[in-house]
Amino acid sequence: MTTGRLAAAAGYSVQQVRDLERLGVIPPAVRMPNGYRRFGPEHVTALRAYRALAVAVGPVEARSVMHDVQVLPYDEALARVVELHSGLTRARAESLTALRALDTIVDEAAHDAPPLPGDAMSITELANAIGVRSSTLRFWEKEGLVAPERIDRNAARSYSPAAARDVRIVAALRAGGYRLPAVRAVMAAIGTDNDTDTARDALHERLHTIAVQSETLLRAGADIANLIENRTPRSSNSNPKSATATAHSSPSPRAGTADDS
């Protein structure tokens, strides 16, 4: 098929198809004697896989993966995709851990005795308690995420129980994969009505997003598996299929031949 037909079939513009070919996202087109590109069904599959990957892991990583699965050895190409699933699994585990941490913070606030004047913590004490560096707490303060008190002319920071709670919530959101702008928005909402449900909702939304990414990655994986299977035949040593299975399977056409139209 021509560039225009491929673009129409895959839902891209002609220029996008050319750019994605140049970046190695799709297999190289065959050049006809008149210089025109000739594409086949495998290019539609590659573009469909790239679109799904871009949703699942972002366009930059998607371009890298699509290039790699076309040039890496069979086992390495498949491992490249498995790594993406592993990354989403880790992200989900981090979000669940953050959600449990948030629930613990809220439960403690509901059952703890009223704070006393001596309950405030220094920046070093709080950093050690939650497992971050003091410089991290200073950075969060600079970004407007937390607000300690200043207790003397040397500007020593003091964290009241309420301020320490905010620090722990920020730490939970960051551990759950939230970037600073999102954390700032959540903390602003908490500061307005002192309602930690906003932070909990944010983490549940994060879990839903990861689930959507995982589903999309599964769909992309089927297309990528087809691309890997139908590229240049592998040697018998790298082919996990038995000779019997190979004998019963029809040979894959070479990409870009006249039979691809």
C-alpha cells in the first residue's frame, strides 16, 4: 500500500508515517523503482502497537521499544516488553503501599491524644522518622508542599504534629508515583478543608490509571509478538517452537514485497 493508504488505515497523517519510519518505529518501507514507498500489513500492525504503547508508557519510551523489538534478538526483544509490564507492576505496588501509609496516617490522627507543646520535631528528627533526607524536606518546603515553623533567629525549623502529618502525606504521594504539581494540588485541597480524602482519591485515581496502562500494554503486546514472529526467520537455536510446529506453520511473507498490497 502507499503511504497515504497506510496513513488512512492506521489513523496517522502521511507526515507522521514518514517520521515514524525514519525513527525506526515501523519497519523500513520498500522503495519502488519510481522512488515511492511500499508498505504492507506489518506496518499497520506496527503503527497500532506504537499507538497503544504510547498510551501505556509514553511516546518516548514507545518509540524506543518499537525500535528495539525490531532489531534485538528474539529473547531480548520479548524481554524488552516484559520489562514494561514489570515497571507497571512496581508502580501499582508503590501506589498500594502509599495508600496503606495514608490510611495509617489518618488512623493515627483519629486516635492520638491531643498534641502537646513539646511534641514538635526538628527537621533532622522528622527526616529520620520518615526515611528521607533533610534536604528533601527543605525542597518540599521550597515547593510549597509543607510549612514548618521557625522557632529562633537562626531559622531552625520545627514541625508540629500537623506539619509532620503533612510531610508524611507528601512522602506517601511521592512514593505512589505522583509528580510535584499533582502533590501540590492535593496538599492545597487538604489545606483548604483538612480532608485527607483528596489524597486518598488521588491514589485511587493513580491505581486506575495504571490499570488502564496495563490493559493497553497487553493489547500492544499481541501486535508486538506478531511483529517479532513475522520478521526475519530466527535460527533453529533461537526458535522456541518445535520442528513439528514449524513444519505445520505457513512461512511469513517478506515485509515490503509485491505480495503485501
